[in-house]
Amino acid sequence: MPDTDGRRKRGGGRRLSNAHEIGQLVLVRCGLCNVKRWYQPDDLQKIFGDIEPDLVGSKMRCERCGKNEFMHAETQSPTARERQGIRVRRLAEIRTVRRVVWKDER
């Protein structure tokens, strides 16, 4: 077996598609203002691609405090009783914003 010097291999880990197939939810929380949000993995996959769920937190920004340094994400398999009390955020639409960039010429 080759020595990897403590590095993880790419592509062999869990992905959002795997979490969706086994019925898991993604819990994203802000460590600064302690906000918790639950998401469907397939909705996050449409936005970020098929990445590892742990990387989702670093790509999101907290809606309350506006920071992304304190965001953490993890997959969980809630029981049926826990699932009844969870409010899951679903993707309604993706909007593309066009910004105009000007350049001054002499």
C-alpha cells in the first residue's frame, strides 16, 4: 500500500449524492450565532455540485451574521420522531445575477 503522508485520497469519500441515496439530511450551523438549518442533499448538490458534505459549510454564508468562517456542515440520519420536528429548507429557484463591470480608457 503506498504511503500517502497523512493526506486523504480524493474521490473516495462521502458525497452529497450518497447522502441523498441513503436518506440523510445535511445540518448546516453557524458557530457564531448558533443558527441551525437543515437541507436536502440533492438541493445542495444542484448548487455546489457533488462535493463532500463537510465542504458545504465553507461555501455558505450565514443569513443572520453574514460570515462564513464559522459555518459547519454535517450529514445526519434523524429518526422518524426527530424528523417530525425538523423544518427542512428546500430549493425554490436559482437566480443568476448579472453585474456590469466598467473599465476606464484613455
